[in-house]
Amino acid sequence: MAVAAASIIYILIGVEDHTWAAEAAAAAENAGYFINLFAFVVILSAREYSRIVVNLIFSLLMLAFTLLGVMDAFPGTGDRYGNHWADATAWIGLFNYLVIGAALPKQGWIALAAFASAFPVVTIAAYLELTTPLAKEFAAIDHQTACMFRITKPAWNVINTSRIYAFSEVDLGYFIGEHSPRVAKVQGEGVYLWRYGAREFSKSYRDVGLFSDLVRRCAAERGNR
């Protein structure tokens, strides 16, 4: 439960309800359900049967938000650019962890200590899991035939781009999410964006003007070398 709660907090720090973070939001939602289900086991083992009703309320709330998410994603009525209430379900799971911990004093202290230990471990593990494939891409790229660009959006309607040559220049920090810089790889006439959730480059068809500019810049810089 502590690992699931720590995972939810890590993910929610970076998720801002945009499409590309949908995989992360879904993982947080699943962690919330795990907390809720395991809480039943903790309650039964502590023989605090009256707490089952409280946990059941959390179960119903989570199911309600999941149903809203299904309706939100339904073709013709939904928003394909959101997380479909997955982040809200995850928040309920996290609150579930805190409430059950407070309701069961003995188990609550154990839950607090476990969370304090789990959060730094989850942070480091998530960082390594998300960044190792990208670091390998930088190690394998031939800068004579391809270019890597760091893309940031420091203000509304403002985009900064800079060519980078090493993974360290991405400057991600330990909490990776929608606030993190994007990485684009230009190879030939194709522009590929790094997807942190999928941990791979994929061809992008958005921001055509920006990507056309990156292709021109890459060709010019390779021609000047």
C-alpha cells in the first residue's frame, strides 16, 4: 500500500490532465484501486469490521469516477485529450490510504513509516525506469545524420528549442511529468517526439510549423559541420 501511495503522489506531481500523460494517470488509478482492495485485508486482519463500511464508500466513489471516465471517453461525447478522471480516482485512493491509516492507529503508524521509506525509493526507481531508455537513445544516435532538440514552453504560447548532444543536457530532474522538457529527434524529413510514458520515440503530426523548422535547422547545422 505504501508503494502504491508513493507512486500516486509521484505521478500526480507530474500529471496535468493532458493526453500524453494518460498512461501515467492510468497507472495512478490502478494504484488507487490496489490501496482500496488491500485496505479490506488490513481491516479484516485488525478485526475492525465497522471500518468496512468506510472503505466500501471509497470503493463506490472510485467506481463512480471510473464510470464518469468511461462516459467522458465515449466517442462523440467525450474529450480525447483528457485523462478521463483517472487522476481523480487516484486522489480518492490516496485519501483512502490516509483515512484507513488514521482509523487504525497501530496500522496507521506502520503505514506512515512505510510511506516515508517508500517515497524516495519509488522516486529513484521511477526516474531510472523513465530515463534509462532515453539515455540509451542519446548514446546510440549519430549526430552526423540526426539531431536531438530540447523543447520547453516557459510561458503561454512561447516555445523554446535548442539542439542538444547528451542526455545530461535534457535536464529532467527527478520528478518527470508534463512540465518536463520534450525531446525531439530529427532524422531525414521525420520528426519524432519522445513519449515518457511509452519510453519511445513516435512520429508526431502536431505543431507542423515548429517541426518543419527543426528539420531545416538540423539540415543547416549538419551542413555547416
